Amino acid sequence: MVQKIVECVPNFSEGRDLAKLEQILEAIRAVAGADLIDVDAGYETNRTVVTIVGEPEAVKEAAFQAIGRAKQVIDMTKHSGAHARHGATDVCPFVPVSGVTMEDCAQYAKELGERVGKELGIPVYLYDQAALLPERRSLADVRRGEYEALSDKLKKPEWKPDFGPAEFLPKTGVVTIGAREFLIAYNINLNSRYQEDATDIAFDLRDAGRIARSEPRTHRYMSGVILRYKPSENIFPCPYDGTVHASFDALEAHYREYHDRDLREELAFFDQEPDKLENAYVNKRGLFQECRAVGWVIPEYGRAQISINLTNYKVTAMHDVVEASRLIGVERGIVITGSEVVGVVPFDAMRQSGEFYLKEQHSSRGIPVQDVVATGIQSLGLADLAEFDPKKSVLGMPSVDGVLANMSVTDLVDEVSRPTPTPGGGSISALAGSLGAALASMVANITHIKPKFHAVHEKLEAIAMRCQTIKDELVRTIDADTNAFNDVISAMRMPQGTPEQNKTRKQAIQDGYKNATLVPLRAAEACLEALQCCEETVGDSLRASITDVGVGALLARAGVIGAVYNVRINLGEIHDKAWVADVGSKLDALVTEADRIAAVVDETVRAAF
């Protein structure tokens, strides 16, 4: 099961009084399971941006405690700063990281908003993906007029808060809680000390685009002559290819035919009107949506950087902007030396970039996740300026925390051999299945790179990728199986004597056995999936590797049978007959299918001898 991880980024209207700020931070640190991973205080803005990461319930609790503490220590009647604001806790967005959806985050925002309104008595607006009203999706619209407008704003029916009282609290203001995509703060490094070089490329990348030019006098596009519309002279330039058209209609048709763009939509984007273009700038959109970019120079690095905010990495990824910058750089005599992530980056974004580069080099993407991420780190040049540690900088990076799974082979074998009931057959069945999946992945990957197997290239890569997922799940199950049986042992140790204690203990034991049954049941299903991968691989594998698939199938079948053994022995302890019958019917089907596949693989392997 993928761990649920969410990020929350509350912004507090205090960036100067460190004692007050520390009280808010202490409220966050006091919540177990919520990690305070970044604090960015700004003196001029008089604002602090805090990043909290962890499981949803812990993060929600930390955010609530921080909002409550901010209400106590921040006085908005005395606040001033360069940043827009309308409350002691100004905004508080939830961001999906791993195992949660945007819909989940919107629900977390609503739950937190309702609690803040009810228990803290603070007016709450919901924004972005959590907005209850379409006109409240934009934070800028919700915050328009800022703190100074709240006294009148809260009296208007259309601005009734989503939660909390519709009254102006001079000391606290309001809080705006929402859900949004992860924002990646990302810099691209140039072999230049000139801000103009970075800015010139940044304008090509950013969604906001730039003023179009022609005939650059230097290597920089911005050194060219500014293009203008001149309807009075029948001059309508195209910013994308430099052609000049005699009428608006002709340019509009050219946009559609050659650039698949709508001229009127682009004019509206730049706040221009078709009938008011005389001497107006010709603008062109940047290459990427959800991308903001500027150029600057970092003196301590001795180089220029393109500073980028990727507001939705699912629309525009890190590798998109890096590769575009490399191509533009070649045209302008600039070398992209690497890049850096400011703060943290979601695992999904790193995986996305790693898989992009693996595909570009015609390598299989069905390799361990740490190898995929390592490919992304190296290809993006994330270690250009400083060490990049994925354990610290990649949020939701899959890892195995189990004691058993992290043992050496020798230590694990020794641990199994000791006179204790765990780890036992369930954990070893999961281990066997994980090794079966690993062998199937290995053979699929080895065969994948051979030219003679090009026809099944995509099939083999898909099998390898599936095997990696199965393998990782079963590795986690090595400890999960042991932990599930520990619940039974804990229940047996519960106090007994009174009727109530006996009833509670009996129910806990039954619940423990059911859980201890479901874990190996899922393990059996995953081992069968590994066995299916072996069947799909064996017919297309290299002859020299076909026995590896055979061994993988033997292990995967052993995993199925072993896990089924554990399920059956636990069923005898469960009193819910209907539940037992339902699970038992699944076991028969699992064993029958496992035997069938194992026989097919064995026959194919033996035929190759």
C-alpha cells in the first residue's frame, strides 16, 4: 500500500518578530507525524511561508494548531508588508504528494476550514481546487482589497464566508484554505554571468510570453527590433515565423493553418483588442503553460540562472524546460550546465523526468525506482551546484522501512531460524514472490535491449515495469505479514476476567486474525501476478535467460502456495462462517491458476534444454 503523504504550505503574516514566529512553529513541531521541512521568513514582505509534510490527519492537525497559535500572537491591526494579505494566517493550501488525489486535498481543506470556523471562530474562505463557488477559485479574487477591505466585504451577502462567522475580526482577519497542485521552484544554470542571457531564454519559456522582435543585433533575441501592428499600412506581422500579412483576416487564417492557434484568443490573453492594434506590440506566447520564469544572477555561484516556478508539473515538467533551454541555448551560444530544485520536489515529478530520459535513450523504464530517480538527477544536472540527496529532497520517495526487509540475507535467514513464531512462512512467501517478480523483470529488461526482439520491445518494457510494482509491494509485505500476526498476539495479551474485558479481547482476537488473513491473501494475489509476468515473458526471452524465468516462476508459485497455507490456517480461528467461505473460494481459484501457469512455464523452459 502506498503511503499517503500531503504537503501543507500555510503563509503567516509575520516575518519580522522571530519570537512570535517561533511560537507558531512550536505548535507545528508538537504534532507527531507532521514534519516541518521548511521555513521561509521575509522581512520586507513581513510574511513567513511554512512547509509541513506528512500523513493527512497529522498535517491537518498541525495546520489547525498553527492557525490557532497565529490567531493568538499576530495582530493584523499593526501589520504592514510588501506582500498581499488579509489574515494572520493568510493562506493555507494542501498539495498532493503521494497516495492522495487533488479531490482528497480539497476534502482536507474543507474539513480544516469547518473546524477553524467552528472551534477558532475565524471566517474561512475556500479557494482554488477546494472552492465551493466558482468565483472563489482565484486567490487574487478572494483576497482583492486585502485586509483593509474586510470590514465592508464581510457585510456583503456574496462574500459570506464558507465557514465561521460573517464578521470582521480586526486582530485576526480571515484565513483562506485551499487545494492546489505542487509548485516546483526550479532553477536552470547557464555558463554565463549575464542576467540578460537568462532573461532572454526565460521569456521564451514562460507562459506569459514576450514581445516579438526581428533581426536581432546580438545572440540575444531581445536585441532585435520590436514588431508592431500597423493596420493603417496593412502590416500584420506573425510573431512565430516573421511573415507579414496584409490584413487581420489574413493573419488570423495564417495562425489557424500554420500554427494551430487562435489569433483572437492570443490577443485577449495579452489584453489587446482586434480593432485597437494601431502601433500595438506584437506579442507571442511562451512555450509552456503553468510556467513562470525570470532571469537573474547568483553572485555566490558566479553565473546566471533561469528562475522558474512550475505551477503544475503534470502540465509542464522539469525536463520539458531543461530540454527547451538546451536547444535555445545552442542557437544563442549558451550552455546549460545543470539545474537545481529549491526546496523539495514530488517523487512523481522525479519519476516522470527519469522515465523521460530512459525512454529517450531507448532503455527500459522497468527498473528499480531509485535507478529511475538517479537517471533523472543525472540527466537534469541536479548536482551541478551542490549535492542533491533524493532522501531529503524528493517527497514521497518510495522506501522500505521494515526491519526484516532491510536485513542482510544472512541476518534474515538467521532471524527466521530462531525459536520465535515470527518471521515465518508468510514473510518468506512474500520474499519468494518478490524474487520471482525480480527475475521476470531482469529477463524482460535483458531481452528488451536486444535488436532481434524489437517487435516485442514495448511488451517487455511493460512487463518489467509491472514487475517492479509487484516486487516492491511484496517486499513491503515481508514485514507487513509479521506485523499483522503481532496484532493477534497483542490481542491475546489483553486483560480478561470481567465480561466486558472478555468480550473486548475476543473481538480484538477475531479482528486480528482477519487482518492476519487479509495480508497473506493479498500476498498470494501479488505472487500470482508475478507468476503471470513469468508466463508472459518466457515465450519471448533470450534462450540463455529462459531458466531465470523458470526459477522466477518456481519462486512465485511457492509464494502463492505458501501464502495460501497461511490464509487457510488462520481461517480455522475465525468464527464468521460467511467471511471464511468467501475467502476460501478465492484460495481455490488462486491455487488452480498458479498450478496451470507454473506448468506452462516449466514446459517451455524444459523444451529449451
